[in-house]
Amino acid sequence: MLSPNDKKLEKLDPFYRPSVSKQKTSAEIISEARNALRTVRTQRPFTPQEDQRKLFGPASSRTPENRPPSSFSLHACSFESSDSRPVSGTRLSPLQLKPKAPASPATEEDPCFSFPKPPLDPVKIRRISSARARLFRAASQGALLPDTGLPPADSKKTVESKETVMMGDSVVKINGVYLTESNAIGRLKSHPLQLTCDGGFREIKEQEMFKGTSSLPSHLTSGGDQGKRRARTLSCPSSSDLSRLQTKAVSKANLQEKEAEIEVDEVFWNTRIVPILHELEKEENIETVCAACTQLHHALEEGNMLGNKFKRRSILLKTLYKLVDVGSDLLSLKLAKIILALKVSRKNLLNVCKLIFKISRSEKNDSLIQNNSVLESLLEVLRSEDLKTNSEAFLYCMGTIKFISGNPGFLNEIINKGAVDILMNLIRQINENTKKCSTCSPNLGHLLVQVTATLRNLVDSPLARSKLLSVSAIPQLCTVMEQYVGDKDVCTNIVRIFSKLTSYHDCCAALANYSRCYALFLNLINNYQKKQDLVIRIVFILGNLTAKNNQAREQFSKEKGSIQTLLSLFHTFHQLDLHSQQQAYEGAELPQAQGPPSKAEDVLIKLTRLLANIAIHPGVGPALAANRPVVGLLLTMLEYKSLDDCEELVINTTATINNLSYYQVKNSVIQDKKLYIAELLLKLLVSNNMDGVLEAVRVFGNLSQDRDICDFIVQNNVHKFMIALLDAKHQDICFSACGVLLNLTVDKDKRVILKEGGGIKKLVDCLRDFGRTDWQLACLVCKTLWNFSENITNASSCFGDEDTNTLLVLLSSFLDEELALDGSFDQDLKNYHKFQWETEFKPVAQQLLKRIQRHHTFLEPLPIPSF
């Protein structure tokens, strides 16, 4: 008579039990292969590197006439000599005004007139530069000294001449310009007069600096050997006059500061820039010209002459444009760097970007681009120039960056210079522009191809992936796909980005949380169903999302037409695979060693993986198991494909059937066709592929809960094969085979099969070999032996003397918690093992040990086994 506990153990669970929904720990990795519902892994689709560097590769959907060229001629004449705004083309009406005669250049109203001056030496340049700085500071302060009365003795009226100084009230007038005292001092220090300590002036002997200029006014010079004379002051003006003078002084100070700046620029130009330009015009030697370009860039930077505000910029650009025809890649890069630094625009910006693009098409020039820091100039163009005005220039600029981003040596440099932020900002601008215009611009579409191709290269870097997550790049990329759904090139590049990103957990979770992505991916599949390179990556991405997130499985399955879209895609590529297989047979080709999967097979591999993953969800799995088209296509795969034809496809298909066979529902097509499925699995069991064998055994583990399948197993001697697999010394295979034997021993008539082929001994060996490291397997062995020994009268006659003694020793030691859980596991893994030992192994092992002890006569002490 069985005790109540023994009766409870009579009602054994099926081989596979539903997994408990709980947070997984790192330790649970060892049991992942045991679950009835398992995710399936596969390789990311391979993207071959293009042979030639072009804006659009050979697989592009754009026709040559509908895309910008990658090859073009570029010469000095391509550049515009004037970088000003282009003419409008509108004829203007003539002015009805009488022309005035030009004023004399010597008059006071002509501020631009100046006498020619020879170049100054650097010491004098610095003197003038410092005077300009002081003048600028004084003008920027915009305050006059406080009003102070003048002594009557000093209040004298004089005739106002060209240069007048009014010091008593802190106002100075020079060349008709009123300045504050501080401004005047700065102005006069750069003037051939200098303020003396007693308020007068003395002449600076720098006549060689201003040869050809007019002589100093007589009222600013003094008689005697020193040529000094005290400046006469004007009478004190009224308060209103003073206010006007103050206002005028500030405005005139700005003008004087500008004049001083122009004067310094001209001196710097003549002394530093002109000699270099003469060197460039000689064009004697490429190395010399390149060195002169480097020197020119440094000089322009030193003189603060870069940008588009420099007066002589057009002269400089003309000289640089002429050198483009020299044809040296190194020289062209140096020229392009200077031209970009001078902030050219429109056509000239386009041409200089084309120039760099043309050079970057050759991979051997990557080192030249890197050594000359051209990348920084290109990124600055994308950062600062206007997108709408310069979309074509941006295109060739991005084309260059795309090329060099494919070079691993450039990867970190590109990312460290802020390329990810710049590119994502560019994408945001394009999204906003497209949304505002409600239409997709072809030019922006061409640009997006380059931007997304560059990002595809950058995401290989962990730093770039982290940056993309921090700037919320995934929603922006999804928006691009949504707006440019008709542009296959753009969509293909973005799904390539996602196929890389979803291979990493944090990126995969971020995309899974963007709920709109599922409908977007399904829409792309429907639009490009026969475009293998696009749909295979979409299915791969969906497989990654559903492998790691149960919510993603639910969200995807709830999208309208999701399963139907997968079935349609499955049917399309199944037909393509059949067609290609038929052509191979008609060609009577000799059998060859298995190579990589064909394009059609690769899509089917990813599809079966996706189906296996979404079947894990308890709300989706039963529906798929009851879906005849789904099950029918899976069985078709097993019918005409063998492991030799395409190993991964057959194994993935078998894994999907395993997940569906888990659900014991009334309308399950798997249950209806269980015997046919069992027949199809036989060819896997007898193969030499252990992965295929393992998947087939797992399916038998689920199906063997049915009596008809148990009969099929015995009739076809499958049980002998399961017993033989216990010797495989492979934990997963032993676990699955033991599960099938457990289900067989539920039927009393079939328990005797364990005696065939030494089944009992092999089960005991599995317990000894794997028990202390795999409590799930140990639990299955104990349950199987419990079923087998239900009607036991004598332990030795049931198990045999040797196996009985071994069982007593093993069970006793395994039930000792201190001995059983003593191991070098980390704490997380140790906790997991303890949980499995307490909940699964211990209850069954205690009952089995009691049963054996009750029906066994101890003749001698049992030895303690060593492990």
C-alpha cells in the first residue's frame, strides 16, 4: 500500500513543464536548453564590402540617370572667381538721378582713401595691433570722463583744423572724429604724434613708416629743436553739445577701430601672405607648393584672416583655385582645407566637397585625409552650413565621410570628433523639413543614403552605440523609414543599422520599447516582399526583439496581419527555393559539400526562428499550433529538406515544431499530425548531426505524453535509441532522452523496456556523472526509476544488486545538503543550484530512497563514494 506521499508522486508531471515567469539570473543559463519553449539563434545577415567606392553601390535601387554621379571632372575653371551672392537675373530699371562728380580723394568725407604705405616690420605691426586693441576697448566702454571745468587761463579758442585736440573736457577731435581721452590716447599712439606727460604732444620719428603721406598740420607741431608745441584747447561746450559729441565719439570710434584693423590687415597681408602667394604662383615643385600651403594656412590663422570677412579673400581664393589643375592629391587636400576654412559657399562649396570626394574614392588616400585633418573640416561643413542651400555639397561631403568610416583606423577618430551628434542632427533637420513640406525631397533622399550608410559603419563601435542611445537615435531612424518608405536604399541602410544594434541587449531593448516599429517593419515587408536583402534583415531584427522580450512577442502578434504577412513571406521564398532546387536537379549537377545557405534558404531560416520565438508567448503559441498554414509550411520544410541540404533550416524548423508541440490544446494541428511528425523525425534521429538528434528527441519528449506516440516509439524501437543516448556523456542529450523514457514508464506495460540495453545501469550512471551539477537531470532520473519501481517487492530483483547499492549511496550523499551543494560556484549560481535541489530533486529522491531502503536487505555496510 502506497503512502499519501507515494500516491502524489504517482501523478507525474509531463516531460516538459511550463516555464515559470520570473526574473532570470545569470545562473539560469545552464537550464536554458531544457525549456520546452526555447528561443532560436542565428547569424546576422552578411553584408559584403563593395569593390568600388561610389555614392550608390551596385545593389542600389536608383538608376544612373536618377542619381548624382560619383565620377566627374573638376578643374580650376569650375570654381567661381567671386564667392558673392549669385545674380537674380532680373533687369533693374535705370535710376532717374544725375550722377555726381566724385569727391576729391583728399577731402575729409572719403574715409576709404589712403596713401600707399610700404610694408612694416613685425615690431611695428605689433605696435599698430596693440594700438587697435586699446582703441577697441575704449570704444566698447562707450563712456566719457566726468565733466570738469577748465581753468580760465586755459580756455582759449582756436581755429578748428583737420586735427584738433580738446583735452580739458576730456574730448579729443582727430581728423574730424571726436574721441574720449582714453580713445584718443590709443589713437594717437598709433599716430605720428604721441601724448607727452604734460598734456602736449611730441612727434614720433617713424616717417619711413608712412612715406608719401602729407606733412603734419602746423598747429600740432611746436618750434624749437624738439619740434613741440602745446596743443591749444577749445572753449568748453554746452551740455547739449557735449551729449552730441559723446554720441558721435562712440560711432566714430568704431569707424576708427575698423580703419586701424584694415591698416593692420594690409600690413600683415603684405609682409606675411603676399610672399607665400608668390611661392604658390611659381609651382616649381609639388613638395614646395604643399609646404607653402601649410605655411599659408598657419599664417591666415595667425592673422585671423580665415572665414568670409577678410577683404582680400577673393584674391586669395583665385590663387588657390588655379592650383587645383596641378592634379596632386596631397596638394588638392591642402587647398581644399584652406578653401573650406575661408567659408566659401554655394557652387564653390559644392566644388571643394567634390574635390575631396574625388580624392577619397581611392582607398590609398585614406592616410592623406587622416594626416591632413580633412575630416574635421568636413564635419564643420555639416555642422555650420545651411542644409537647404547646400544639399548637394552635403551629399559629397557625406560621401567622403562614408568612405573613410569603412576604414577601421578612422572609426574612433570620427566618433571622437562628434560625428554621431552631427549626423543625428542632420537627420532631425531632414525629418523636420520632410514633415513641414509633406513631401520627400529626392536630394535629401540621396543625402540620407550617405548618412545612414555612415551610421551603419559607426555602430560597430561600442562608443557609437552608447552615443546613439543617449541622443534617442532609434525613434529618429524609424521616422526616416516611415517618411521614406518608398526609398529602398534608405530603408535598407537603416535596417542594417538595426540588425547590428539589436545584437546587443540594451539597443535591442530600446528598439523593442518603440511600439511603432512593429507596424513599420510589417509595412516594409509588404512593400518589399521579394527584396531579399531588405526582408531578411527585417525578419532577423524581429527575431532578435522577440527572443529577448516577451512583451515584444505580444506586441508583434497583435499587429494587424502580422502572422499573415509572415506566412505570405514564407510562401514566397519557399517557392523561390523550390524553383532554384528544381533548376539544380535539371542541371544534373554532382552533389557537393554543403555550402552556405542560398538567399531563399537564409530568409526561411530567419522566418522559422521568428515563429519559434513568438510561439513562446502563451497567448500566441496555441494560436500558431492551431494554424494549419503555419504548421503545413513547417512540415513541408521537413519533407523536402534534409540536414545535408540545409542544416540550420531543418534544425530551426524542428525547434519551432517543438515549441508548438508544447501546447496540448484541442484544436492543435500538431496533435492531429503527431504520428506524421514522428515519422519525419526518424530521419533526424539516425543522422550524424548531434544538434539535429537533440532537437528531434526534444520533440519526442513533448509528443510522448500521448499514448499513441508511446506505442509508435516502442514499435519503431525508438526507445532503444533513447537508451543508447544515455551514454552520450552530453547533459542536454541525456536530459532529453531521459524525459522520453520517463513518459514511457508512465505506461505500466512499457516499463520493462528499461531492462533492455542496460537502461537501469545507464540511468544510474547519469545520476552519478551529472547529478551534483545538474539537479534537473537528477530529478528526471529519480522520477523514471520511481515509475519503474512502482510494483517493487525486492530492490535487488528490481534494479540489480550493484545498481541498488550504488543508488543507496548516491541518494544518501545527494540528500546531504552540505555534501550536495559543496562546490566552487559563484553565489548566484550556488543559490540557483540550491533552489533546484530543494524544489525538484530533494522531494523525489527522498521518496525513492525510502522505497529502496524498505525493500532492501543490507548485508554489509555501504561505502561512501568519492566524487
